[in-house]
Amino acid sequence: MDGNGRWAAARDLPRTDGHTEGEENLARLVRIAVQRDISHLTVFGFSTENWRRPRPEVRHILGLHEKLFGRVAELNELDVRIQWIGRPFDSREARTPKYVQRAIRKAIADTAHNTGMTLTVAFDYGGRAELVQAVEEARRSPTGITPDSISEHLYLPDLPPVAVLVRTSGERRVSNFLLWQSAGAALHFTETPWPDFGAAELDAALALVPARSV
């Protein structure tokens, strides 16, 4: 979800205002995705590299994610189940604060009964970190390191392969996001910053893949 800061700068607003608008746009886009009958929507909320951002900006983003995982009533209204993907809370490298952990666990529990779209939020997530852990665990498995054993030891083994990977705000490269799961995915690049990404842009991305792949 790139371009929050650039969206704010273009309006002479603080970067934090861009992140706030980006969080609100995610809520709008979830509703649009539900209308499009999308089965899985996975968003990159906060990467393992984002901890290097200025501390006030990080604190603001953490507060927004606590709010995001707190929108349980809205998710239940939409029949959306929420998931989280990232470094396990009990791992040595994990940096997710306890209050965000609590919000994540509560949101997962409170939406577990929903049967519509699955919204997966990547927080304290890095594709390389995920693959390192998966390979280490696969090495200890009876079959050793194979594509299947690596897949079985990803953070969310049941997460389906990515059908289309979207990069907003003029970014024309892949990032450290679902590297294993994105093999073979269609790529949609757009100049639109994330806070302005709406139905038309989503439809353009969906046009790249068979309707039932999303």
C-alpha cells in the first residue's frame, strides 16, 4: 500500500495524515473487494524494514493498526474473516508491541466464524524472513527441504498463491512481500497512490487474472 507519504506531501500535509487516509482507504477497499466476490485480499501493512522509519511515524502507524484490527463490527457486518501474517510473536526477532498483539488476537478470534472474504494483514512481515524460517523447519522435517515441505512451514500454509500483485504510487518492482506465494502472479503497476486506489484500479488489476482465481 505505497504512496501514503507522497499523497500527504502533494497536499502539504504531514506524512502521518497520509497513513491515516491510507488506513481509511483500506476500509473502503475491503467493502469494494467483498462486492467483487474476492476470496482473499492480503495487504502489506508494516514490513520488517519499516521499523527503521522515524519513531513518531512508527508510533502513528502502530496506532492505526491497532484501530484496523479493532474494526471487528464492520468486518462481521461484511462477513470478512481477518488473519495476520508476520514474524511469530514468540520469535527472537519479533518486534510487534504487546498492545498490537492483543488487538490482532482479538480480531482473529472475533471474526473466525465469518465465511466470506479472508483479509490478511501483513505486519512485522518480511518475505525473506518467512522463507528462512520455513527452510530451517523444512530441514528438520522427515522429507527434508522440498517445495512441499517449505510450503507447509510458511507462516500461513493455507494462504493460497497470489493471483495478482498490486504496486501503487509508481513503484515498478516487487518488494519483500509474499515472495514464495507470488510465483507466477500477474503484476499490476499503477501511478495512483494508495489513498486514492479505488474500484477502477482494483478492476484493472482483476482483469489480469481469471475471475475465480481471486
